[in-house]
Amino acid sequence: MIITTAALEAINKGFKSLFLEAYHGGTAPKVDVFAMLSSSTSEEEIYGWLGALPGLRELVDEIQIANLVEHAYGIKNKEWERTIAVKRAKIERDNLGVYSPLFTAMGLAARAHPDQLLADALLNGFDRKCYTGKNFFDSNHEPVKGKVKFSNVGTKKLSAANFETARENIKSRLNPEGEPMDLGLDLRLVVSPKNESLGRQIIIADSLAGGGTNVNKGTATLEVWPRLAADAEAWFLIDVGHPVKPFINQVEVETEFTSLDNPRDDHVFKKKEYLHQAYRRGNVGYGLPELAYGSDGTTAA
């Protein structure tokens, strides 16, 4: 193939089409379910309003103004990229087919990247702090000093009894004013592939292994995450039925696909290759720990 401007434009268009087809045609990301989308315009966004979820009260005499408690929790944006180099010689030899699977895989990886960040935040929630100043999964959350405290962490392996404990934990959650938060409308039991069968027995099976009706059937939706395989015994119960989510998907720059193919560019001239890059800017952080319960599964059921 003779390299011309028109030829390069056609090649770039083809690579971009492969990328976008895979990106938009992939499996719906879990981050859309478990995280609240937040548009960002700066290097870091501060979520000072987290935890300020007061209920209504009877109006007696005069109104009482509830001042929002400011929290210093912030999420810093990070830059993410993947760049593929296509050799000039490959183009001239009409050998571009070897690159097609790479751009398809690149699109799939870009689509799944927020889920990768979400799984990382979930698994490391036992050691990373949220807006309460405690680890996201912690035994001593105190959103407002001197007000209602709560725990959302356990250590026991998954079992029907421990699932019930986690479900009661979330459904019994109180806001800082001591009023029920009415949670548990859309619970998701998140497990690794190792615990998939057990998860099915707990919330999908009609009857118990030893006989009798399974009273936990339908009380949650099972989510099996292969990305949890690294900590196979960890399991989580998460409520996604609230307007505010337990996680935040912060996006400053949506995923974009760009190409560097100007023959006069220094890189192209010296390396005799053209660059194609997927780039995004953002991060995944923590929203409300009130909406989640996590167990690292380190102790017997």
C-alpha cells in the first residue's frame, strides 16, 4: 500500500470503528449500577455534602434550619491511557489485519476500566477511608460527631445466617437524627466466582439443602464478579436503590480515541510508526458507607 493522507485517514477510521464498536457493544458496566456518576471540572472534587441526609420533621412554631455538615472527603482524578503503535512497514505491506483484534480488545478494556476501579475500591474498602474519616468498611462510623454511630463490616465467611445479619444491618440503618433510612429496596449480594454456588443457594434456591423453604429467596440479587477472585472469600451486600450510591464514578474526560499520523511529527519521523491512543481522566471513590456491608471472609462462618 502506498501511504497517502487519504489512506491514513481510512486506516484510522477503521481502527477507531473497531474500538468504538467494542466499547459501546460490550457488557453494561457494573459501575453504572453501583456508583453515582459525577462530572468533574478540576483535579479533585470535594464531596462535603455526603452524610447530610436529614429527614422531614413536624413544623412546630418556627422552622429549624439544618446546616449541612461539611466533610473533607475528596476524589482526585487520574489519567488513564493505552497506546498502540502501528508500524509504517505493516501498512506498506498491507498487513494491518494483525492489529484488528488489538483495537477490539482495547475498546473492551476501556469499557471495563471503570469496573476495574470499582472492584479495586470495593476490595480495598477495609483499608481506605471514606467521608466519615474511617475506612469504608468499619465498625465505628460516626458521620456526625455525637450522633448515631454504625458498623458496616464483618469478618465471617458467607453463609445464610451471615447474609441475614448483613441484610438486617443495612435495613436497620439510622440517619444522624436517629430516623430509619428505609434501606434495602434493591440489595445486591456481591461474591467471587468461588462463592457463586453458595450465593445461589442462599438467595435463588427454592428450598434449603437440608429441606424446608428458603426464606431468603429473592431478598437480594446475586452479582458474581470475576474481579473479586483475588480475595475469593470476601463478600458484600450493597443497596443500590437509593438516589445516592455507595460509590462515586467521577469523570473529568470521557474515554476518547485519538491518532497521531502526521508524517512531520517527530515520533512518526524517527520511529516510523503511527500511534493510536485511548485516553480518559477520572476515578472511582466512595459515596455512602451506610449503603454497604462488607466481610473479608477471614473467619469461619
